[in-house]
Amino acid sequence: MQIKANGIQINYELSGKKGAPVVVLSHSLNSSLLMWNPQMEALNPHFQVLRYDIRGHGGSDTPSGAYTLELLGEDVIGLLDALSINKVHFVGLSMGGMIGQSLALNYVHRLRSLALCDTASIIPQEAQPIWQERIEKTLDKGMASQVDETMARWFTPSFLKQNPPMLDLIRKQILATPVVGYLGCAEAIRRLNYLDRLSEIKMPTLIMVGEDDPGTPVSASKAIHERISNSKLVILPSARHLSNIEQTQAFNSVLLEFLKNL
């Protein structure tokens, strides 16, 4: 489904239990709402599930220029307004978790709870050259230049070796991401700096991270956990960045328990 929100067309899917509270799922960079396929069977019987393509990704519009995390947060609010949804549980992974922090700081009255998965609250200065290199490489060689190193960051070698069907889907998502969308979101991510404001967040917050995540390591989740007073930290063994795919059962179990106990 597509709907006009915050000045762009946003691609979304609303499924699950009619009349139940709404859970919003927000994906990582270089992905789409399909990243959440492994969560749907667990969530749909209990909640309405709203998943959407972040601007620059999937079936949503891809305006040119640098985006900001505030703008990506406003897209979510625009989508909720367009669908007449007032308050939601927000679940974000990686870039989605950064958008979740933006929402919790700027639109606290729209969230019932927050789940921050495999994410960070600041991109340190020393990481800026890494982002610059990725941007230049993508400009030069396109999204194909990102596939192998992204897959290696996102999944453990043993999981890559098993090669379950979701891996092929994720590869296709990376390749399908418009370069302009990648660049817009990369600029938003590299300016992430919410660390000093996190203590403002008082809502129930679940923090989940794969123990082997190299991109947003356990230390980044611990830094978030230390600053959000009403938060719970869960470290998932044998998982890298996309822990929702690599450890689906454990991820779903922890998320469902958190949401159902609120």
C-alpha cells in the first residue's frame, strides 16, 4: 500500500489483529519492510503490525539530497497521521533504532514503548572516514560494491555458510536500494548524536543486540541502556547486526515478552 505522508509517497503494510495496539517496525539501511518477514508470524496474532519502507528505500519515494534523522522521524509521524493512528509501540533496528530515538525525544506523546535493536546513539568522529569511504565507493561503483562487506557485517560466517532463504532476500534488498536513497540516509546516520539526550527518555525501552555485532557493538547498546532509566538490555548470542534474522526465535521471544508485559 502507498500513502502520501510528509510530502512523499510511503510504501507500507498494515497487518495483524484488528483493534489491537499498533507495533511499528522500522528497518535498517539498504533494506526494506521485507527485512521484518521473520517477525510477522510472531507479532500478527497479538498486535496490528505497521511496517514501512523508509524514504529512499523499497517502494517509498527517493528524494535527492541529504536526509536527517529528524526528517525520517517526521515521515513516521506523517504516516501515523495519514492512517489515523495515535500511539504506537516502536521497534527499530540499526537505522530504524536511530529513528526510534528521534521519535522518543521529539514525539514522546506518540509512543507507548520503544525497542532499540542493534543500533547506536552516536557516530564518533573516528568513524566518519569509514562512512565517507562507503559513500565514495557507492558513488563510484554502485550498490553492488556494498553487498559482500555488508553481508559480512550483518551475519556471522556460520550463518552465511548455512545460506537460508532470507539471505538471498537481503542481498537483493541491498542491490535494489537506490544510490540516492542510500546517500540520503547515510548522511542522516553519520550525523547521529543523541547520546547526551537519552536520559530524557522515560518510556519502557527494550535494547537488544547481537553479541557479535561489529557495526553497532554491545558497548553501544550498553551506553544507551546506562542512560535510559526504564530500559532492559538483552544480548543475543551467536548473532551479528541483523539479529532479528540470524536469531529469529530468541529475538521474537524477547520482543513479544516485552510488548505483552507492558
